[in-house]
Amino acid sequence: TPALGRSTEEALRAGVVVGFRGAVETLCRSIANEAFGGPDRVEGFVTGGARGFALDGVAAGLGRRPTEVELLVHVGLAAAARRCFQ
């Protein structure tokens, strides 16, 4: 989505999309700095059906592309189940 809308609808869409990307970028960078001492010390993951929507913001905030895992919750549940039933 371009940042410059040429109609009211395009301008609203741009505000939401560009604003969301900026929020994700800032949040990822801030959390990485505050909790881990910098983006180079944390691994990024995006998951879920809308992960593509956040991908660029996470990449910009961490300075590299995060790992995409389509079903991260399911992977975690499977790991927990394996651990519980060993």
C-alpha cells in the first residue's frame, strides 16, 4: 500500500497499513532493546494467517527477516504434548 492516498479511501488505507507497519517496527525494536540488549540478540518469528501483514515491520525492527512459521501455536502444542507423554 502506498503511503500517499489519492482518495479518501486510499488515504485511510495508507494510514492504517503504514501506521501498523510503523507500530510493529517500533515495538519489535523497543522490546529487543529493553528485554534482550538489542535486536541482534533476539530471533524473530511471525505466525498466523495475517503474518504477511506484519512481516515488513518485524524485519525493519530487528534488522533482518524473521522466520515465518504458519502454525506456530500448533507446533508448540505438539512439543508440549510430546514432553508430557514421554
